[in-house]
Amino acid sequence: MNTVHLCDCMEFMKSKESNVYDLIITSPPYNLGTTHHTGGKRFRAYNEYDDNLPEDEYQEWQIEILNECFRLLKPNGSMFYNHKNRIKNGVSTTPYQWLLKTNFLIKQELVWFNGSQNFDKIRFYPMTERVYWLSKYPETKLNNVINHHDLFDWTPEGTDKEHKRAFPEKMISDIIRCFPNAKTVFDPFSGSGTTRVVADKLGKDFEGCEIDKDYWAAQEKRYQEHAQQNDLFTPEVLFNKEVQGEL
């Protein structure tokens, strides 16, 4: 199992049995409008999805997504949900407005200082996002093998590539490493495929969804390049290179 399905994630999740994943790591569309901007760059965020829903409809959609993730998560599993406080029409909207309406318990809120380029002087510059650790039960624990506090400065990635809002690989690596017994990872909004690549590097089974054909093709290309690179360093290849005097 190491696949990103080209599909609507809700349709896919509803087709699955319950309690199948140890970890879910994702970042949904933020409902920021048809065009997004990073610094002075403006771009259309999605081809197959209009990121400009009425806010109440968007929040209902997120509740539905999260509750379906809750169903798919194993009893001792964890979900990490990346989102942010959004400012529209001069008012800040926090993800807690819908998170508290889901079936999940909120274990912890991580702050990601990503240095977003928003320098409007009418407010203090918003330069952080959030990663919410969610679980089914209060007893769920992680193993903080990275010895880190709840403020992270993962370097943003992806603003000059096919997918403009890519996870940092280190974010995914830090999270997965804190769950050494986790075997299966799911990302319903796979985007550029970072979760898939990192899960594979760490020896985890992965499944994901992506609705945008261009993003799906880009992440598939990225994964194949990653897999080919891995193939260059298998024990068999290294042995053959040594025999042939190439090492």
C-alpha cells in the first residue's frame, strides 16, 4: 500500500472500513479565495476545486471530513491537521470554530512559524500556522524522540513548484518519528505528495487522495523519482557496484 488515489477524498473515505490508519497527516484547502498570493506572487491555487466557498459551507465540509477521518483512525491513532487563523473582511477566523464541533479530542496545538510574507501594516504581521494534534481518546500518547517544544520553524517549501503550498518534509518526518509503532499513514489532501515520500523514507505504508489532476500527476512524478533514487542504493545495487569496482 503506497498509493495516492486520483479522486474526491470524501467519496474514497466513505468506501473504507473503520479503524484502518495509525496516523493521518493533512492540510486541507484553506478557503482563501480563487487566487492565492505569497509575497508579491499571485496564482490560481487549484484547477479542480474552487477555494472560495461560503464560510459556513466550508466549515461544515471540514467537520464532515474530520469526522470521516475520525472513523478511519484506529482507536489509539492520531491525526495532525494543519490549518491557520484566516483574516477576511477584517475579522479573524480560527479553526477551533469547527474543530470543537467534530468527534475529535484536541490533544495539543503546535505553532508553526513559517514567516508568511504578509506585510500589511494595518495589523501585526501574521506569520504562523497551526498543526492540531487530534485523537479519539485522552490516553493517546506520542514519544517525543525529537525533544522539541510546541513552537516549530519548519522551512516552507513549494512556492516555486507545481504545488504552491507544499508541506516541509521535516514537518512530516518530525511527526512520524514520534509514533514509532505507527505502520499506516493517510493523507486525504495529498497535494505535492510530501507525506507519501516521507512515509516511504521512514518505512511506513501510505495511502492518500488528490482530486486535482495536475497535482496528482506532479506528486506521482515526484514519488517515482524518489523511488528510482532509492533503487540506486538498495543492498543488491551496492553489492553489484562493489563487485564491478564502482565503489
